[in-house]
Amino acid sequence: MGSTGDGFENGPRERIGGGAGDGCAQVAHRAHLRRLGRSDTRTAYPGDMDYWVAALWTLLPTVLVSLIFFFVLRSIVRADRTERRVYAKIQAEERAKRGLPPVAPGPADG
């Protein structure tokens, strides 16, 4: 085992064949894959993912986070609206108990 110059002296990554850059390692790798019955096509994604599946997997986290954000904001707005209605009802009941006139709804009140 010799020095390969990659920091793995006498280690498991010894270069197969001749000197650096001659492609012997790639040739040996392809031959090994052929013996195993595999192709030499290398993809960035595992298995047989095609372009559109990869695109969908890329967009999925953004879509999920957006949906979560939407539902959280929607629940906050609904809770606020319900709280304002209940508060207005309680306020109207208290004004009626004291004999005060009801408050006229303003432009912001529904």
C-alpha cells in the first residue's frame, strides 16, 4: 500500500492502478459495477427518481411550511374575531344591566 496523497496513507482508499489522473480507478469501478449487474449511471438522487419527482421533493418542504403557516395564522385570526364578538356581547349585556344605551357599531365593527 502506497501513499495516494489524499490523506489516507496506507488506508482503505488506495488508488487502483497507475498514477494520479489515469482513470484506472474509474475503469475498475465500472468493471466492478458490471460484475454486480448495476449500471454506471450516477444520479444525485437515490433509486430511479426522474426530474419531476426530484422537483416535487424539492418543493415539498416549502409547500408544507407554507400550509402550516397559513393554518396557524388562520386560527389566530379566527380566535381574535371570536374573542371580539364575545367581548362585544358581554359589554352589551353589562351596559344593558346598568341602563346605558347600546354602543353603535363603528366602521371597524362587524
